[in-house]
Amino acid sequence: MTPAGPRHFASDNNAGMCPEVLAALAEANAHHLPGYGDDPWTRRAEKLVRETFETDCDVFFVFNGTAANCLSLWSLCEPFHRVICHQFSHIQTDECGAPGFFMHGVTLHPLDTPEGKLTPDAVREGSRTPHGFHGSEPRAVSLTQTTELGTVYTPDEVRAIAAVARELKLSVHMDGARFANAVATLGASPADITWRVGVDVLSLGGTKNGAAFGEAVVFFDRARADNFRRRCKQSGQLASKMRFLSAQWVGLLENGVWLRNASAANRVAAYLEGRLAELPGVNVAFPRQANAVFALLPAAAAEAVAARGWRFYNDVGPGGAARLMCSWDSTEADVDAFVGDLAAALDHA
């Protein structure tokens, strides 16, 4: 085994399970229960999601975010449709063409707008179909909350985009892999940044917030969920031992654990941003609004800290920033160790 060392900043996927998730899994493992979601853990998790969002939504649990996004969009689109998204959205840049694999014929229409966030005007312009029925028809808008550049849509921003979408007869999907971090940043209720402002379906992330694996797909427009369980089965996303997916959500949602985890990650990211501001030659590329800091580092210094074993993604987004991602278990001590090595590297650059 590799000796324990400092937590790195490559991804919040790298963190382990939080204690509450681990305890829920252990408890679920102690019982012999029916499969495919016909179990008390799944019913309890579904109820907790509905209570969290203050509405009678349909809830499904799948293995990962790629499936959550693609199955959600598949439920909204026919093969001749297209999905408007940001050019840095996960479905565009990091899912290996999975939208096309799941949704045969459906295309993505990426837009270039500032700070990773779509705007109403951009959506309106992107919806134009100058060749009539010869071109793919726009059918959905996909927003990422928080965005892939670490920024957060406000409720008013989501509402304005959704209003244009309604006018254009487009559905609204939200990729919420880091939705908890956005809720923690905004201090708003989950309902106030989803269905109350026009979101039809949400891919709700658990993996990056203390779960071992698994996301929830939440249909606020329940008519869109027709045959969704069959879509999950056909695509290999219907877990036979479903309780091990859903029990994690019980661990996260009961007693507000999911928001405590997200707030902890955001808080350490804010501390990291402050420490980086002390270093000459280091600049933050985008507003830090959740648990990611995008920093422009001198190339020699970035290489030096990577050589010392620090893991992070470099050359991300416009301008080629280093992405430093904080997790639910990141600490200020981790930040201090990293910044210390970076300061030494800058001195010798």
C-alpha cells in the first residue's frame, strides 16, 4: 500500500467515503433485502430527496454522472434533436462522446460564454435553426451547477435562462455533479435553484460529496420520467443490489451531511484562494465561488510542485489554468503544505 500522505487537489473524486455514508452502507449490508429498488433503503432515500427539494419528484439512482447526464437528456430528446450546452460542460469535454452513444442522432451545440455560464441571449442565439428541417432541432438546454470553471449560477440567472427555454419550447437539464457546493455557496434552498426557477430534470451528484459512487436523477417534471427505469435497465444502470446505491443517499441527506460536506470543501477552497493570493506570480483565473480554485501558475513552478508529488489538473479552461479542487475531507494543513512547496518552487523558478 502507498503510505498515507497529504490530500491532493486533482479531484474531489479522490476523497473516500464520509463516515455517515460508510455507516449507512454497513447497516444496509447487514440485511437480506429485495433487489432492483424494492427495498426500504431506496424508498427512504427517495423520500429524503423529495423532502430536500420540497416537491413530489421522481427519483432514480444510477452508478455515475455520465449515465445520469446522458439518461436524463435521452429522456428529453428524439434522435433529430440537439442539446445547447457550454463549451466547457462535462457532456461536451469529458464524457468520451457518451451523449451520442446513449442518444443516437442527438447532437450537442456548445456555446462560448464567460466564466462557464450560459446566458439567455446565448441560448436564444444558439437555438436558431437556419436550415429548417435540414438541421437538428434544439430541444434542451443543459446547465452545469457548479460550472466546470468553478462558478455558480444564481437563482435569477437560472430563472432567466429557463424563461427563454420555455419561450423556445426547450427543456432544462442541470448537471449537478457539484450541486451541493452551489447550494452551500448560495445559501438558497435546493428548490429555489431548481424546479422553482424552471429546471425540469437534475443530475444530482453524490460521488464528489462523500459517496463511494452513485448519482441521483431527479425529475421535477414527472411526465419526463416515463419509462426511465427501462432506460436504466437497457443501459446497464439499474443496480440489482440497489440498496447499496440508495443507502449512501440516506447517509448524505439525513441530518444535513451533504451540505456540511460541501461547506467544508468550499471553506478550504476559500482558504486556498487566500493563501495563493500571497504568492507573487500566481493569479486566480476565475471567481472562486465553490470548491475549486483555478490558478495561473508559472510553468516552471507548476512542474516543480508536480515533481514533488502534488497532483492537480493543469491547462484547464481558457488561459490554461491549474485546477485545484478541494474535497469534503480537505484541510487547511493540506493547503499549507501545498502552498509551502509552491512558494519554494517560485523562489527557485
